[in-house]
Amino acid sequence: MSEDLRVARRAFVRTALGALAVGAFAPKAFAQGAAAAQGGVPVTDRIEFKRLAAANRILAHEDVVDAFGHVSVRDPDNPKRYVMARSRSPELVEFSDLIRFEQDGKSLDPENRTPYGERMIHGAIYEARPDVNAVVHNHAYALLPFGLTGRTLEPLVHVASIIGAKIPLWDAQTKFKDTDMLVRTMDQGRDLAATLGKNTCALMRGHGAVVACETLKQAVITAIYLKVDAEVQLQAMAIGTPRKLTDKEVELSTATQFSPLALDRAWEYFCVRAGVEPI
Amino acid sequence: MSEDLRVARRAFVRTALGALAVGAFAPKAFAQGAAAAQGGVPVTDRIEFKRLAAANRILAHEDVVDAFGHVSVRDPDNPKRYVMARSRSPELVEFSDLIRFEQDGKSLDPENRTPYGERMIHGAIYEARPDVNAVVHNHAYALLPFGLTGRTLEPLVHVASIIGAKIPLWDAQTKFKDTDMLVRTMDQGRDLAATLGKNTCALMRGHGAVVACETLKQAVITAIYLKVDAEVQLQAMAIGTPRKLTDKEVELSTATQFSPLALDRAWEYFCVRAGVEPI
Amino acid sequence: MSEDLRVARRAFVRTALGALAVGAFAPKAFAQGAAAAQGGVPVTDRIEFKRLAAANRILAHEDVVDAFGHVSVRDPDNPKRYVMARSRSPELVEFSDLIRFEQDGKSLDPENRTPYGERMIHGAIYEARPDVNAVVHNHAYALLPFGLTGRTLEPLVHVASIIGAKIPLWDAQTKFKDTDMLVRTMDQGRDLAATLGKNTCALMRGHGAVVACETLKQAVITAIYLKVDAEVQLQAMAIGTPRKLTDKEVELSTATQFSPLALDRAWEYFCVRAGVEPI
Amino acid sequence: MSEDLRVARRAFVRTALGALAVGAFAPKAFAQGAAAAQGGVPVTDRIEFKRLAAANRILAHEDVVDAFGHVSVRDPDNPKRYVMARSRSPELVEFSDLIRFEQDGKSLDPENRTPYGERMIHGAIYEARPDVNAVVHNHAYALLPFGLTGRTLEPLVHVASIIGAKIPLWDAQTKFKDTDMLVRTMDQGRDLAATLGKNTCALMRGHGAVVACETLKQAVITAIYLKVDAEVQLQAMAIGTPRKLTDKEVELSTATQFSPLALDRAWEYFCVRAGVEPI
């Protein structure tokens, strides 16, 4: 099939999938009303949630996530809840896929759709970190060699200062022995959150990473530059011993990179590349 | 030529090629009738075969196959047969390219088109493995350094647990001395199948790999993550000694990754990326 | 969202952003008149400035710049000024984004839009180098391992002879201790310019590079091949000790690569790839 | 500019460039007549020349060539001539860009357009090798580390057997000392041809490679797999000592890879990918 036809085909498929999703739960008002009566809390048309849908697309476009991975925000309507998509690859996530969750992972989806099995990562971090309002979990391949070899990933380049001076490594084996490697219980999530501590990022051996930031824009951009830093460090380690940023450089550079001037320039760039409005 | 014109051109070329293919064998009904009288068994409009055509596109889109490589399914209508495309790069395969084969490689194509020279890989594995219903043969470049250097490829990351704990290496030289490296006889195919044994994947020195799974979705996704795992291992080996998944982690993670929740999420993702319906 | 819809969406977004930019400052003539009265000097419709807008797109398309990075030209109307875009990722820069600056960084933008924080890099180089009329600052990732490890980047391949025989390394730490790593004052810019000296390129530790040439076409193409040379050197160093071009080869090859025959062939190529007219 | 607009823009640019090219030499018939009277020999509408134009696009699409590089065929109308494009990046070459040359490089272009400076590479090889009817010269980056470090590039994978068992290295320094590294005289071309000898490929230190085959399809596909083999060897050398194909494997595999079954499958694949008809 030609690229041309494939693109058109993809549009059809996505549209069809969207129609199916809607159709299966119509009339929506009725379902929501019934579900609300049962505890369902629909996701409203707030800018934070629209931005969350966009964040999914950005992370997919920048190859930070692939078939797997997810991003969430703490619910601005209730800090003991968080919002993320139903179980679906981020590249395909639409606004209508978003669901509210209790911190323990209980779904408040009026439509009771299948959630991500690893949402406990997000709930546990929101529980442990009142300062965090956005979490990304991803499997970016460049990150994996570090956890697999025990080599330390460190911020080497100024745009990646935002990943923080220290990036701890979590290994499911340590406390849970042999598992399927997924963080599917609050117990596992809390263990991961304990390893993350006050840091921005943590690696997960043979699995991926988590990124926890104060805002969604920060979390998305940090996840992108975490991958970039890993790629640079892999290349640098092949020709010598790279010098990392000093702790003070990390601190000063982070303040600059998270200032509106730099953050919004990067956010606009990544939004437009992913074909979403820079909201 | 502009990207724009090139895309349109490609659509024309594919359509024209398709028309030529049809035209050369019209009227189809007559040819099929005649061929059937001679032993031809046309490929019917079953979902398994439509999925097989889609699988070709997915493997090409994810760069698991390039000009060469192929994928087949055991014939659901007759376990002693299998179905795969005529000799054509997977990226270009259409439903109409599919052909049924006897296990020994004899073509049942009513149109008697040229088959893949290496279809014996598939027949020999179906013969040796009653549990296998889908086979992928590919030349993904990231896999090659392992067979070429004798280094062992192992599952390091959880999404790649499905490749299995052990990935044997087959070398045409061992039994057949100097050849053109292709598996073109059942004798060669059986030798490869013997090396594969009960495993999911086997590497082929200086050539590529085979992947054998119970279902087509599993085979396609496994072939994709076999390449991913190799890429990660190459990078990890450049900075240290990577730690592999334990056998129990492989077992538990495989069960999870092949569960409908994970498998279908990945299948949807890869289908939409390749511009095919997630059937 | 499909690729197809995403592309259309992106077109909408860029157009909308453009409309917003214009709308916010209309009527332009009035604003310009008022600003001119206050010291604003608008950017006129000269070919050099159109080429500068194009250069932004080329550098982005070739992955020399990403969210960050910028390119400028010495103002042909006044050698003590230079012209570059307002603070915006190069991939998104339009002709209307261009602003004139005094050498010390003072903006002459009638619309007083936010400039790049690091424009001092450009002003300081124009001040130190009367022979230079175009400057590129970028963060191409392949360059970073060299400054981080202290390994020397050298011209290895003939198309990259134009980067010059010597590429010094500048480190903000040396004179300024811990900073946010950005060159935001003329003091810092002059220190960087001093390190650059009479050379064409300089690396910036943990940050990126600067490229300074006589013409804009030269600067753009040099920035592209600086990245290419780094990529080749990284690969070469992984398998042995690469031999660099002799100083005479660098000199002779540069003359050839900058001759109209070669320069214009490359310029046309990079322009068309980026979808801009080869002006 | 959006991808969408950029694509459309590129189409416009290419079309405009094409119109300019035609316009500048109209009426063509008159110019050809006049030029013929002066020694010009126009390129006729033969399939071999259409295929040559297509070959330019394929090599560019597969990143075998970039801004530089070229491909030619021995003139089927006169073996002491060859045909290639005027000086233009292969990605942009149209049928109308093709020119006939005498073996010594003298142009027979009725329109007297600027030829490639390095066409002597082609003329010298056609002169030395009566068995060769197509030549590719390219700068594929993966090839460069071998010549730069003195490491030997060898055929490791069966699809790359066609590059031949031995790939000599030519260095302009050896006979010509310091130069601009380009092969611009027949003297230099003959020295390169002498190094190439009876082999299919030769590397050029700090520059690129040449590929010489009996047919154009073979030359294009060989150039592609020369790059693939280099990429695999670079990765393999990073984790161990790769084992090369035996000379007999190279011989047997080449015969198979150049058989119509395999060659035409690959040719169709690369043509369609590049958006050209598989002629």
C-alpha cells in the first residue's frame, strides 16, 4: 500500500475506532448519569485535560513512549485523584479516552473501560509527593542500558539539567523477587515511589523510567530530555569519561529551562511537531 | 521529485502493479477453476488471511523486514498446509498475493506465481512444531552482530520477555558447508527447525532470524521486540555487562505480555501505525 | 490522530499562530511608525533576510537544531547590527519573526517581541570577527560527547573540511564558574568569541557549538557537516584511531567545497529538502 | 512551516526548478540541432536512461547518497561513452538532467550544462573495466570509519555478498599528496580504477566509495547493501570479532542475489519506496 493510501487508511482506522468507542457507550449522557449514580466521575472539558491528551501525542511523536507507556496529571478538581487515559497506546489517545482515578487506582470511569495495569505507578507517586502534579512512565530504549549494567545516568547537557542531579534505579527483584516486571499493586508502586524519593526521575531495571514534575509541561519536556541525555551519555561513554553538570549548574540551568521563556518555546515546538495546538 | 509527488507516484505504481497482477490472470474464476482441477487451492476471504496480509505491512513498517523476509500462518483449513505471500517484499504484499502451500513447499496457487525460495523455513517449522501456527523470517540488522560474533542474545527488557529465555544460533555451514546461505530445501529447513527446538526464536548466522509462535499476533509482536531487545543489548554491551531477565521473570512477563490486554494494545498500535485495520 | 490529520492539524496550528502573531500587532504600519519613532528598525524585504528565514528551516530539517538553537546574519544595512528571529524554535520561524539587533544585543524590534536569551553569542562574534557575516548556534547531540570527554573533534571527511583544522572547546565554568550554562551577557559572549578566535567552529561543553562563516550559505552547510563529521568520528573511534585530513587537505578541500559549483549544489539540495526555495 | 505546507512547497520548488531548466534552453529542438552541429549528442528516450534517472532517486531515498554522489551507465549506443546527470544532487535529478560524455569526460550535452567535477571516476572505470556498465560514487557515512581507521570492510551478511570478497582502499594522498580529495582528472581516476582492480567496490579514504557492476540494477542494490554491511560490521565490531562470509559463500550467494528472482524483488521494493516505477 502506498504511503499516501496508508495515511488515508490510518485516518479511516482512527476515525472508525473513535466512532466505535463512542457508539459503544451511547447515549453518553444516559450512561454518565447511570454511572455517576454508581460513582463514575466523568472527565470535563478543562484545559488541563486537553493538554493531557496532547501530552500523549507529544510523547509518542518524540519516541519517548511506544506501544506502552502513559502520562497522567493530578486531578485539579480533587488532589486525591488523578487523570489518565484508558488502556491505549499514547499515540492513539483522544480526549474521550481520559478517565479519573482514585489514588488507590479505583476507576471513576462512567463507561468502565479497561485502565492501564500500571496506573499504580502514578497513584503511589501522587500519594508520596504533594509537590508533583504530573507523572510520565515510559520505556525509552536509550534509558535501558543504564539500569541493565548498573551504570549511572547523569545530567551531562544543559537542556537535560531538568532531569535532576540524581537518578535512582529501582529493581522489582529487590523487594518482590521474580515478577512479570509490571507495577500493578500499590505495594509495588509505593516501593518505586520510595526509591524515587524527592528526585525527578527514576530508572526501572529492564523496564523503563518514571518522571515526576510539578506541571505537565515540565514532565513531558523532562521525559524527552531524559532520553536525549541518555543517548548523549551512551555515545560519550564510548569515547571517554563524560563530565557531568555540577549540582549548582543543574540547579541554575533547571531554573532557566523551566522559566516561561524556555519552557514555552520548547512546548510550542513539541506541540507543533506532534500536530497539536500549543495549549 | 517532491515528497508529495513521490507519494502520489507510489500510489500509482502500487495500483498499477496491482492491476497488472490481476490482469495477467483474468478471468480469475476461469483460472481458478482450471487450476483447481489441477490441484490449485485458492486463498479464501478468512480473517486469518486478511490479518496475514496486514502482518506483512506491520513487519515492513517497523523495519523488521526490508526487501527480504516473510511471514506465514498455518492453514486453519488444513494443518498440513500453510499460507504466505508469493515472492514479493512484505511492504508491497496485498491480500491477493497470498498462496497456500503443502508442508513440503509445493504450491497450491491456482495462478502458479513465483513463491519465496525460502518457504521451506516455514514448512519445516510447522512440521516439527504442532504448537506453532505462525512463523516470521527476517533479516533485522540489529540481530546480525550476535550470530556474527558468537555473543548470546538474551531477553533483557520486559516487553521482550516473549522472545524466550534461550535463543539458539543456526549456521548453514555446520551441516551444509558453503552454500548461498538460503534455506531452500526441506533438509535445510529441518536442520534449522532442529536448532530452533522448542524455543520461540533462533538466529541464523550472517542471515537473520526465525520467530515461531502460537498465533500470528504473537509472532509479529515477538519479531518486533526481538529487534528491540537486540538494539538495547548492543547499546548495553557498549557500556557494561547487561543483566538478563531471570527465567521466572521471562515466564511471568510473557504471560502478561501475551494476555489480551497487552497484546491487543500493542497490536492496535502497530496496525494503526502501518495504516491497516486492527483485525 | 492519523498522520494525515496530524499534518493538516499542524498546518492549521502554524497558520493560526501566524495569524495571532500578526493580529496582535495590527495595524503593522502604525506600530512600525510608532516604534520607529522610539528606535525600532523593521526588517525589510531583502533577499538576505528571506534566506535567513529559510536557513532556520534548513537547520531544523537536518536536525542541526531542535527546540533550541539559532542563526543570524550581520545586517547588510549596518555592520554594527545583526538580524535574527525572535525567541522561537527555528523549525517554526517565519520571515515576520525576524528582528534587527545592535551588536550589544539591544533589540530594534518595532513590536518589542521577546528575543533569544543567547543572542550575545552572535553579537560578540560579529564584534570580534569583521570577516564573519553569519553565525549558527546549535545543540546537535553528536557534538556533545567531544566536549564532555575532552576528545578532540577533527575534520576527517572531505565534505567536512569546511569546519576547519582546529575546533576549540569553550567551557562556561572556566571563567564564570557555576552558571545556567547559557551565554546571556556580552562578557560571556566575548569569552566564547575569544576561544573561537579565528576558527570556524567552537564546541561548548555540555551545551553545543557555534559556527561562524563569511556567508550564510557557508554557515548553514558548515553546521550540517560539523554534525556529520562528529557522527563519523564517533563511529570511527569505536573501531580504531581515525586519521584526520592534513591541514593542506583542509585548505584545498574547503576552497572546493565553498566554490559555487559545490556550495550551490548543496544549498539547492538542503533547501528543497526543507521545502524552501533555493534563494 | 507545516509538513503539509512544506511538502506542497517542495513540489512547487521542484516544478519551478524544472520549468526554469527547460525555459533556459528553449526551444530545445533548435538548441539540440545547433549543439549537434557542434558535437552535442542528446540523451534519447531509452529505458536504460529512464532507469538511470530512477536510480538517482533510489540511491537518495536509501541515504546512500546525500547532497553529493552520482551514478552513471555505459552508453548502450556507444561503449566509449557514458551517461550521467548534470551537476545536481541525485535526489533532485530528472530525466532531462542526463548528459552523454566521452570516456575522457568531455561533455556531449547540447545545452552545455555544468557536469559533475568527479565524472572522471566513471570514465576511468569504464575504460579499465569492459565488464562494467554501471558505476555509483557515494559518501555513505557508515563506510567512512573503515578507510579512516584502516580496518577492513568485509561481506558479513548474505544480502551483502554482492559487494565482493575484497574491498580495497584508495587514498588520494598516496600518489597525489595533498589535494582537495576529489577525483577530477583522468590521472586520478585511473589511479582509483587501478586500486579497484577487478573488484566490485573500493573505499576512498575520508571520502566515500565506488561501486562498479555489470548492470545498473546490480550497481544500485550493491551500493545499498555495501552501506548495510558497513553498519552491521560497525555494530558487530563493538561487541566482538565478526566472522565474514567464506569466499565460496560470497560466490554462491552473489549468484543467488543477482538472479532475477531476488534482484527483481529487491528492485521493485526500492523503486516503489522511492516513488518511481520499477522499470
